[in-house]
Amino acid sequence: MLTSLRKIPITIWGLAFGYFAFYVPYGALTKALSRGLVPGVEGPISGFEMLPTVVIGTFFALVIILSIMGWWKYASHHKVLGVNIPFVSNRWTLFSGLGTAFIIMTTTLAYSFTGISIVFAALLMRGGVLLLAPVVDLVFGRKVHWYSWIALGLSLLALLLIFAEKGGYQLTIVAGLNIAFYLSGYIFRLQYMTHIAKSKDRETNYRFFVEEMLVAMAAIVLIPAILALIGYGNIMQDLQTGFVTFLATPIALPALGIGALYACLYIFGTRIYLNKRENTFCIPINRCASLLAGVVASLLLGLIIGESFVSSAQLFSASILVLAICFLSFPVFQQYFGWGKMGSLAAAPKAVYLFVCPGNTGRSPMAQAICESQLTAQLHQRGINIDKAGIQVVSAGISPKEGTPLSQDAHDALVELGVKPPIHFSQQLTTQQIRTANKIFCMSEAHRTEIIRRYPPAILKTFCLDPASDVPNPHGKGVAAYVACGKRMQELVSKAMEAKLIQV
């Protein structure tokens, strides 16, 4: 049964529904506990006091989910005393995990402040992330579709309407700083996630997903524990109380439940972000789902308690968010009703050309840029865009240090050759990439042998870029060596196109 569960495919809309379904009870229970509305609670509870129990609940729930779903296997592993221990393979995932830890902690705190409703807190947090989405896309060269821009604009309009509501909130300095920490977490997370994940390769995305989770799981417990040990000021003393006293009380159970609910919504939410589509598509889906969940949580809480937790302005903003979701649904309507072209849900690429070297910071990304440049030039003469032609050019490394940018010498060499340098970060070659590529070009016979060893069926589509000899490795030899290497690869790519190994 568990094996069947792991194999069930979930669309981005299914993930959004799962995110919404767990967010509603999470938001309602957090606000109820902090306001002292849970039976057995006498008066309001500081968010910092209940935070230790909440993050402990999140920690153990994530461990259980990872184990049930069998996702530990996607993390990199080191053998320690004969035991395989999962670890984080690169510094970018480490930084993203730390950013995620700040997001997890500050989200729960945001819903616990007096004078701020669930919806208002959600709008503050979500609005800032909505603004980040197109910026990250544009920086990393991702196309932002028109319907994503419209949905983003509608989402921000909803935010402005709520923010303009008079007397609808009381924003303290601590609450404001909490929101700032929340947004700083996303500044780290979105850029690093876009660097090394959000790809079509399932293994790459899941490795990032699990390794980021490992860092976040450790940090959400260690950071509050360290602050509690310091014990300076009211906030740190509240954390200290949370670890020492709160855990032993009956109301620790609902706090653990809050943590478990957050773990579940985190799984769904992160998988939305990791979808291969542009951030300006994925982020509004996530943000709209959570904002609507905040409205529903407020309405449910109001019905149970007999007190209003949402204003008419907030409900009106929610209706605008529904309209935003309709625009985000446009490519889905295209798919099922055949409206025009498929946009971001287009069919798989007609051709994928993969270039491989050991480190993926020099030769292979240079060859990728050169090939893409030559294909673009040929297609331009026909008035065709390379994306519309369904051609993808990618690169990977056999044994890279993942997340390393294109070397400066390679960058300068491409500029000198008149080729636009890509925004590039090294990635590990995966079996999925080998399987899906139409043609694979290696820098040496040794690289070709290694690829065929990993995936024997690839023998007929794997070639040495230079059939006569290895492409010289310019690493450490200066810009001139990279320029010479680039010129040689320009010739070799042209010959591959003439031989119809690379076709437009």
C-alpha cells in the first residue's frame, strides 16, 4: 500500500489543494491557542513560549513523512562506521535550508501576535514573496507568461486593499521584525532553489527537497534551543519556558499538532515551488492557496467561538484572489479545451541535447552556450524561436561540486567569442537526464565510457564531441586556453549539425 502511495502522481493543483487543506486547521489552531481559546488554557500564550513545542512537532512529523514515503534515498549519503548517513551535498542547499528554518519559525509566530488577524498576517507574508517571484525569474532568465503577470497583479491588489483598511490591524515592532525575518528566509530560499532545482529532472528536485528539509529540521530545533540557553530578555526567556515548562503541560498536545500540520503543508507547499514552471506561476498558486486558507480558517474560528475574525475587506480581497487563480488556470484550460498554444504546459521538448564534462563549470556549459547560440541563429533565419521549436540544450557534470557558478575564465572566453554567457550553476548528471536526452556529447572517451556504464541503453546516442580526440581541458590555464577551447568547440558543434547529430 505504501509503495502505491509513493507512485501516485499529483499535479500542481492537487498540491495546492493539499496545501490549502492542511493550512486551514494549522492557521485556526495556532490563532486559537495563542489567544487562549483552547479548553484548559487560561489567557493568551506567547508565540515564543509555544514555539519550541511546535517545532519539535514539525521535526518528528517530517521524520515520519520522509520514512513513510521512502524519500531518504534521494539525499546524498556518507558512510560513517558502516552506516549510510544522509547529508547536504552543497552549500546552496544548506543556505536554502537555513532560510526555510526562518520561514517555518516566523510563520507560526506571525499568527500568534495580538492585534493581527490570520488573514492580515498571511497577506503581509505572502505579499512580499509575490513581489520576489518575477524578480527571481527575470534574474535567472526564466520566461514569465502573461497570465502569471496578471495573477501577480491581482494578488498584489488584494494585498493593498487589506493594508489600506483602517483599524484592521495593530503592527508592533516585534511583529514587523518577524515578517522581515520571514521574507529574508525567502530571499535566500527562492534564489538557491532556482539555482539548482526547479528542473524537469525528478532526481535533482527530490535531492534538493530532501536535503533542504534535513537542514531545516535541524535548524528549527537548534536555533530556539540556543536562544533559550542564552536566556536574555523576554523573548529568550519565553523560549526557555517553552522548552522547560510548556512541554510538560496538557496544552503541549495541540502545539505538537500545530507542528505536525505545518510539516504536512510544508511538503505540499515546497513541491509547488519546485515545479519546473516559472516562479511567477508557482508562487501565486502557493500564496493564493494560503491566503484563502487564512480566510476559511478565520471564518471557521469565528463560527466556533462566536467572534468575528475576518472583515468584509478581507473577504473582498479573497474574491480577487479567486480571480487570480482563474488566470493561473489558463494553461490548464488550454490543455483540456485546446485553446491556442499550450504555453507553460507544452508537450515535452522535441529534442534534448546534453553536454557532459566532469565539473560542469567550464567545457560543458561553454559547449551548451555555443550550441544554443548556433541553433538560435539558424532558427532566427526562419523566424522561429528556439523554445517554440521544442529544442532544449543542457549540460551536467559527472562529478561536480553542485551549485558552483560558471568559471570566470569560461565566462570571459564566451564573451570574447561573441556568445552570450549563460546564468549557470553546476549540476550532477542523473540517470533521468541520460535517459531523456536525444543526443549526449562528451568531452572525452572516458566520459562516454562512464555514461554508458551508468546507463547501457545510451550507447547509441552518446558521442564524443570530438570524434578524433579529447576536447582539451583548459582549467587553470587562463582565458586564452578557454578561448582556444571555445573556438574548437564552435567548429565541433558546427560539424555535429552538418552530420545531423544536432538538428534544427
